Amino acid sequence: MSGIAGFSTSIRAVVIGASGGIGGAVTRRLLADPGVMEVVALSRRPIAPADKLRTGVLDLADEPSIAEAAAMAGTVDLVVVASGLLHQDAVQPEKSWRSLDPTAMARLFQVNATGPALVAKHFLSRMPRRGRAVFAALSAKVGSIADNRLGGWYGYRASNAALNQIVRTMAIELARSRPEAVCVALHPGTVDTPLSHPFQAAVAPDRLFSADLAAAHLLRVLGDVTPADSGGLFAWDGRRLPY
């Protein structure tokens, strides 16, 4: 396919979590592409607007802010949800069931599963009914139930598994009204951002990606997926991963 993310004509793209490492890199790559007419960059922290760049505030824990952002964005061809939470203050990956905390788990589900689901709720209906449209949400390989051989990380694994199921279910419904659209979950690999910093020691140097390289990988995968792939979980190198 030609053009960024498989589009051959001018598109309007939306990036959720645009102030983060991967989200910011995806935004910059989209802005640099001549085939992109406009990028709407949304995040909890305000971003300065620029040429081809509209910005707004969106909080995944606040549905009215998601609805307002979708109304502001208008018709969209590409939506990338680049947010995610692994650790923050009292939220930490659990090594044992003894560490399970309901408040921490609720926060992980809010950011990693419920938030992206609400983004889809308000943005999927703004995609064209004919022609290519793509909705993608960052997930994680550790969310794969079939691939879980190490245990631990209960909340992060479970919230990403929930996201994968949400994406699969959304894809089935989306195909009824927009048969050429694609809805997928993406595993970016280990990216050099604050999310992965405490866990990089065991990562091989050639498997620790800069945010810019990760963005290039993800946009390349989005360029290759077709409606037949909708609902799937794909790794940064294009491999389809098990749920």
C-alpha cells in the first residue's frame, strides 16, 4: 500500500497520548508525511499547536473530555491510542498474588482498557463509511493469555488482555458499518520511555527501541494490515500474536 499507514490520499489523523514518548514520535512522523493533511494531538498535558497540528486535552479517565475531543476532531481517517500504564506511584507490577491491590488494578484497567474503549466509542463513528480507516491501540505481548509462561504482573497483563478483547469485539461491530476499516492492537516492543526504564536491564540492545524507531515500526505495520486483519494483535515487526 502507498502512503503512511496504507493511505494513498490526504488524511486526518488523531493521536491519543501525544505528549508521551511513543505518541509524540508517532505525531512527529505523521506531521512530516506530505500525505497527512492534519494531525489532532490529544493528551492530558497541553501541547502547543503548529502547522498541520491541532491540539486538545483528553483524559482517559474522563469520558466528557473524550467526547469533546472527538467532536473537535471531526471526521478522522486514522486514530492511534498511544497511551499505557505499567507503573506509577503505588501502581507497580505484582510479583505475586499477595501484592494484588484493587485500587492499583482499577487504575491499570482505566488507562489500559476502559480508556481506549471509550476513545473507540466516540471516535469510530467519526470514521468514513467508505474507504480505508484505521483505529489502533497500543497493547503489550504480556497481555497474551496463550503466551503467558512467567506469571506475575497481574494487573498489567489482565488490563492488556481486556484491551485485546475489546479491540476484537469493536472490530466485529465496525465491519458491519465500515467494511474497509481496520481495528487492531499493537505491541511496540520494549521502547526507551519512562514506562520501560525500570525493566530495561535484561533487554538486548538491539531489542530496545528508540521512540522514533518504534513509531516507524508501528506505522509500517498499520500500512500492511487489511480489513481481514481487523481485531488482531500485531507485534512491531508485523507478526500476529496470540490473544
